[in-house]
Amino acid sequence: MESILLWATAIGGISTAIATGGLVWVALRTLGGANKQLQLLREQVDREARPYVVLEVVPGLHGLGSWDLVVRNMGRTIARDVRMDIGDLSRRDEKDFITEPLARYLSAKRILAPSARQRVMWRREPNKEVGRPEPAGASQKVSATVTYKDDVGASYTDVYDLSTDTIDDSTPAPTQGPKVLGDDKELVNIEKAIRTLSIHLGELRR
């Protein structure tokens, strides 16, 4: 009888140990999953909290054949010490009024608040009909590097391939509309003013 009780006690102890071990294994696995989940959440918070400076070339406000550079901070925190580099940038001829101001803009440090946006002249295509045989500003294809920091001093670097040749011919542009016929100067001046306003409104919508 005593041997039976001893065997039952031993079996019970073994069962308890196995059950305890199983509970410990489940607890450790649960804890590991929770830690992994916390790590993922922490990484997501870090990604969402950092600044994101984005560069984009868009149709210019000066009309067909012109291009502007839009610099935007799409992150949730301030981007500090923002600098941009596109390599060599030299004036092409005496009619190139874009290159030198653009070079000064790119080399200067600046701060961009969340959702802040800046727009500058980027390029103007050549037009022999108006006496402009050479382009002005940046090249058609440019690799642009932007560097910046967040509030705690962490540095970020992004590289953008900026190109105008792939969308140049397919870019929409507002039409000038019909012109006034006749010699009435007042009507001609009104027509020019309305035409200018319409073109600028159309450019802002591009």
C-alpha cells in the first residue's frame, strides 16, 4: 500500500513539474511576443516622429518650359540644418538668370517646420524663337542629395533622382485663349490683364 502511495505521489510530482514547465514556457513565449510587439511599436513611433524632407520638380510658375523645385518637410518634427547638393552648377550664358540664385539657395542651411514648403526656380528649357538657345538652371537629369537633422541631433540623408525629360512633353499647360481684334487700347489692356490672370491661375493648378 505504501509503495502505491509513493508511486502516486511521484507521478503527481512529475505531472506538476511538467505542468509548471509548460506554464513557464507559455509565459516566456508570451513575454517574448510582447517585447517584440513593443519593439515594433517603438520603431514605428521613431519613424513617425522624425522629419522627412522631400524634393520634387514640378511645372514652373513662369509657364510652359519652366520648372520649379519644391522642398517640403512631410514629417511631424522640425528639420534642421537642411542642405541640398546637386553637384556642379555653373551659369551657362548671360541669359541664365536661374543658376546663381539656385546655387545660393541649395548651399544655404535652413530650417523647415512640419508641413513647411518652399518653391524656387529650377530650370528653363531653351527656346530659340525668343532668343534663348541655351537652357538655364539645372540639368534635365540630376541626382540631388539632401541632408538634415532632427531636434535631438540625429542626421538623415536622402537621395532623389530629379528628371524633367520624362514628363516634359506630356505636361499640361493652360491655353492663352482668343485674342481681341481691333485698335481699342482699353479693350486690349483689359484683355491682356485678364489673359495674364487666367494664365497664372492655370499655372497654379498644374
